[in-house]
Amino acid sequence: MGKSPAFEKELSTEEKIKAAARIVFAKKGFAAARTRDIADTAGINLALLNYYFRSKQKLFDGIMREKLQEFFGKVAPIMIDTTTTLETKIETFVAHYTDMLIKNPELPLFVMSEIRTHPQHFAQISPIHQILNESSFVAQLKEKRPEVHPLHFLMSMLGLTVFPFIAMPMMKSIASLDDEAYTRMMEERKKLIPLWMHTILDKKPNT
Amino acid sequence: MGKSPAFEKELSTEEKIKAAARIVFAKKGFAAARTRDIADTAGINLALLNYYFRSKQKLFDGIMREKLQEFFGKVAPIMIDTTTTLETKIETFVAHYTDMLIKNPELPLFVMSEIRTHPQHFAQISPIHQILNESSFVAQLKEKRPEVHPLHFLMSMLGLTVFPFIAMPMMKSIASLDDEAYTRMMEERKKLIPLWMHTILDKKPNT
DNA sequence: GTCTATAACCTGATAGAC
DNA sequence: GTCTATCAGGTTATAGAC
């Protein structure tokens, strides 16, 4: 598959390989991806791939590092900010994350799958550590709802935001939605999810 | 990995292989799983695996069929039932699904990953089709909140329930939770999620 | 830096003895 | 039915010419 070079102009060879690797790894995962496919997609020779990156694993590590940064990097600054309200954080988080995922819909499933296969490598992803242990977000959650573990709200917000992208391959074929319709739904969720989160946070069990 | 036979007694050879395949495929996915690992885990020889199942693919197809049934099979009857209220359906769904996922935490990531790699194979998974097109659940959602696409609520309920299991490898290492603590949180969610879903469904945008 | 050719290895599958 | 030994094919990685 992908026998025709996808990147012809203006990119350095190294960048062409990385661009191709991003595509092929994201689509197939580490194990199923073949270096030949990456070389073909990049429009260069297989030997050249090993000349720039010493091995498939090393090439993958670089890509994975990027993807993790993309997936987790933007979150921490929003969550740590002590000058914003809980409500603002939720709105900003959902909006930023949804935008990023619309551009990068296969990212969550890719990252989660590879973490499953090699959990050791991701033992301490610092942004999430930060959010969980030192963030203003968690402090605000604890203050508002001290009786519920803040992880419940964090997992819920993430689940509401991220899960539709994880389930997309399934949903799209089942609900007969094309890309445009799916994107429109995700845009709608930028308003819906914060609304829901606020309601959830206000809802005490016996109210 | 897995060099010592895990199943020694009372299982037929065929069942030993299937049991081993369930474990290895679930942990690694189709592409990364090696038939040698499955044979070793089963405590039998590689040739025997091909004697019982003609190929890796055929063995996998059988396992996948089981897993899909496990993942989707139980849902449809709950959602289609015309004698129960929307509230009851949500509570039953979350409780049943959570119980199943506690016993089978790696199931969602496995299923989603393999659907991504081979979307064609799962084009029409009948239980979900049923839920989306003919279920009492969707009808009740439409009646209660006609202005919101029912898929929003379905994705949200699924996300709240399933996402914590998808993110588990990540969360466990990050939040320093052991298996028991994680299970306890999931048990808590059996009460929290229905509560939240009801609040969400009642919350009109300008109320 | 880039290529062709090939080495070295691994994996799924089979042949054939028991 | 179960095993050992091996084949056939594919994959990563490298050698060596240009």
C-alpha cells in the first residue's frame, strides 16, 4: 500500500521520512507497520530510512514522543493556571482538545494502543502527573466536591471529549455518518460537554 | 514471554489453545501476537496450533467473534426493551457493562484497535445497528430531547462507562492506583454515571 | 546522501515420524 | 493427536558502489 511518494517538494529527506512514518504508524500501529511502506510513502529507498534513523524502533520512538507531546502537552498549562475558574478551565480544555482531535482523529487510539503494548515506556508522563498532583484544576474540584474523588471528574471529562474519537471507526460505519457530519457533531460537543460538566459538578447526590 | 504452560488440567487441547489465544491476542493485538507465544502459553507445540486451526487468521477470527459478542451482545436486549423507562435502561446498561468490563478490562481497547485496522470486517455489527435504528432507547431519547441528536447521549453514556477502562493502563501508572483501588472506583461509577446521565438529560440549555 | 543487492533474522505454516 | 525438523516467505538492517 501507498506505493506513490506523498511528499515531493521542499521537505528534507529526514522530514519526508518522519512525515511518512507519522502516517503509517498512526494507521497500523508499530507492529503492523513495515519500514518498506514508510520508505515507499516517503518516496525514498529503504536503506535511506536506516541511514537517518538507525532502526524502526528509533524512528518510532521519535514519532511517539511527538504524539505524546501533542496528546498531553497542551493540557497541563490550562489545568495548572491558578488565575482561571473551574468553569473556564473546562470550557478551554474541551474546546482546545476537540479542535486538536478534529485535526488528529486517530491520535487517541494510537496512543492508548501503544501504551497498552509498552506500559513501562510511559510510566511517568509528566504532564498528567502534574495535572493529578499539583494542578489548580484538581484543587478546585476537591474544593467544590470534596466527597468525590477528583479522578472521577477528570476521567469523565476526558471520556466525554475523547471517546467519540476512539469510537469513530465504529460509529461512522454504523451510524452512516460521513466525515463532515462527524466533525459537525464534535463541534456541537464543544458546547454540550462543558454544559454537562457544570451540571454534573453542581449535582449533589441528594439534591 | 509466557514460556510456561498456563493451562494444564481438564481442558481439551483445542480449548487450551483458544484460552492462550484469548490472552495473547488481547495483550498484543493481532499483528504483534506470535503464534509461537500462543503455543507456548497453551503449553503445546506450534504445529498443533495449525493442526486445530488452519491459520493464525482463522484462530483470530474465532476469538474476535467471541469478543464482539461479549462487547456488544448484552447491550441490545436492554436497549430494545419497550417495557422499561429510559432511566431504568441507563442504570441497567451501566451496571451490566461495568460488571462485564471489570472482568474483562482489556476488551474495549482490543476491540477498538482491531476495528481500526480492519474496518470492513465490522461494517455492520448488528447489535449496534439495532440500537441505533430500532431501539426503544433511541426513541425515548428523541422524545425527551428532540433537539439533540440521540447519538450525543449514546456516545456520552458509552464514553463515561467505557473510557476509564480504555485509559486504565495510563491512569493506573500515573495515579498510583492498584487493581483493587481501580475496581473500587469503577464500582462507584455504577451509581455516579446514571445520576449524571439523568441530570444531563434534564438539563435544557437555557434552564 | 542515495541507491542496489543481499545478509541475517523471524514468523507462519507444513512434512513426516511416532 | 502430538511431536521435531524444516521450508517458504517476508522483514529489518547493512555492505558497498556511485
